[in-house]
Amino acid sequence: MIKLKKVELSHFKNILNSGPVSIQPDVTCLVGKNESGKTAFLQALHRLNPAQPNAIFNAQRQYPAWLEKQHRRQKNLDEVAPVSAEFELDGATWDEIESKFGKASIASRQLNVSRRYNGQVVIDFVSNESAVLAHMARDVDFSSVGAVPTTLAAYDKLVTDLGTSVHDDEEATQTDRASAAKLVEGKSKLLEGAADVHGAITKFLEAKVPLFFYFDEYSQLPGSVRIRHILETEKEKLSPAELAFETMLSSRDIDLIHRAMIGRFFWFEHVGRFDWYRSYQEHGLLPADPNRAEGGPLPPTVGVTLPDHRHFVCLRPIDTTGSTPTRGDEQFRMAFANTDLPKEIGLDYSHARTTSLVADIQAQNPAWEESDVFIEVAHRLGSFASFKSIDRHALRVWTKGAPPKNPASWPALIHTEPREVEVF
């Protein structure tokens, strides 16, 4: 999460320049006379990153009317940013950035986010390209290659050089090819299609900027709504009241059950076999056939309930009723934050109690939504299924002396040696 610290408006309706307005950590109250700009301030802040899809800036309508014609002759008003905000990264987000992009990848926890009249969002921060590239190439041994590249252009040139080099010693040639492949893989995973390092970090931060809701007609909000109807109906067909609830429930088209899980739990864990430790470091958590992975037959309900999901990863919400499983072999605990939970999740039907537990909960609570049932089953069993892999960079590992229920203090799996791990 990133926290809103200050907001500043410029040339929006009747506000020429608000100056920086500090936002309090709990409640911020705007007090002023009628027509002094209270509503305009909130409307502009809402449009910084609006939850409702129809909240946009329009220079022709919202630029101060008495200046609009004069200023339009002097500059492109669509390039003006009517709202900017200062945010501060919290500890968890900072740790997530360092885990993904490397330590010192950005210069400060503070960043400025603004939106222009043309809708363009600008995130202002200082990135450290050399630090990110060092993190990107961390799996490569540079003792025989040379210095770690400090620019992306040098990084790409190194990939080309290693990929085309030929040595009298065939082993040295193959080593260069392997190093080039690792560099390519590191770049692909970190940049994720972005043109450069700064763009990749910008894309990451954009997803962290909180959504803003704006309500001014509370009489339109009913006392109850049909959640399933709202989630299954196209936005254009929802009433204003239903759209208001829809934005609170689904701001980024995330599945209801997925939203419920990440809203209820902050961390999820997987108990892995210790003799597979290096495999987890290299590949992350990969879906597997429980038949093979656990050595036991799948219950008949799995084939019926999950015909296309024979392979999955068993996950456990941290601090739930179910106990950490034991299989007799040496094991260890890995965890990842709810922001890395895949959308493709389901109940763990490899567990013998799942089918009967679902039926019991539904019978006792007939009005419950599917998401309510899902959370209750996952809470009682201490287990659910992910049908997608968990990236190795997202995983943390429980080490000797670390708090067992606080994965935020656990180190990254990919940087931790087996000897440091708590094994049971």
C-alpha cells in the first residue's frame, strides 16, 4: 500500500492553485464557505485514479472559464495537470520493490503522481538503473565475463556478445551461452514488456496507486444489494446506485473469490520438501498432480469438480485453523503476499474433508455467497488450491530465529542458503 500525504490542485474549476494540502493519517476534514472549492477539490482528487469509469478530466469544461480562451492561445491545456499528489511507500511495498527490482532501485519512498487533462498519468520518482541491472543479472557469474553492466544498452550488448562468442575451449563457449540465456531470462522477468527499467518500475507503481471513490448522493445508495447480480451485469446496464457498489466490490475486474481471499488474508504459505529447495529457488511453486506429488489417489469428486485443473499448488492462509501439514520428510515453509496470489484459485479437493465441509457450511448458511463459503472452508482446512504457479521472486522463506507468523520479516527465498532455513 502507498499512503496519500499531500494533494495540490492547479487550474481546476474555481481553484487556480490550492497549494499543497496535507492529508492526515486518519480523517481529513475540508471546511469552507459555499463555492470556496471544497467539492471541486474532492472531484479533482477523485479523478487522479477514479474507481468509477466515467470520471474524467475535460479542459474545455473544467479549466477556469475566465482563463480558458486566453491560456489556450498560450499552451496546450490538455498537457496541464490539474491534480498532483504526494504518496509515501509503506514498509511492505518498499520490501516488495526491493525484492523485485533490487535494493536501492529507487531513491526515495516518496513519489509524486499527477494526471493531466488528457488523462495521462505521470509518476515522478528517481530510479537507479545500475542497481536494477545488477539485480536483474544476479544469477550470472561475472568473474569471467567482466563488470556488471550499468546501462540497459550495455546489458543488451553483453547479451549479444556472450551469445555470439566463440572460444577454442568449447566449455567456455557453452558457459557464455548459458550466461546470455540467464541475462535474457532476468530481463524478461523483471521488465515484463516495458521498454526500460524506469518504465518497468512505473508500471509496478501504477498498480499500487490507490483508487478513489466519490459519493455525493447518499440517498441513492440502497440498504442492500444483490452482489452476484452486480458482478455478473455489464457496467453500462447498472443503475448509479449499483455502479457505486460495484466500484467498491470490483475496482479492477478481479474475481469475487480472489478479492475475498486477498481482503481477508495478507499472507499465504506453502510447505515444501526440503530436498527440493534448489528447485523452488529456480522455478518457484509449480502446479503438480496431487496423485504424483503426494503419493495418494485423488478422490472421485476432483475429476468431476475440477476436470481441467488436475495440477495445482496447495496453499494455506497464514494463521488459520488448519495446522501446517507434515509428511514425514524434512519440510520448510515458504510464504508470499496477497498481492501475488493468482486469480485462478479453487478449493483443495484433494483434502478428504472438503466435499463434506462445503455441504455442511452451505446447509448451515444458505444465504451465504460462494466467496463466504470459500473463505470459511479455506479457514477451517487451512488449505486451498492455486492452479497457477507462484513466481520465485515473490517467495519468502522461514529462517532460523525468524517470527513464525510474520512473513514480512522473512528473507527472499532466492537469496537464502539452505543452511539458514528452519527445517522440521
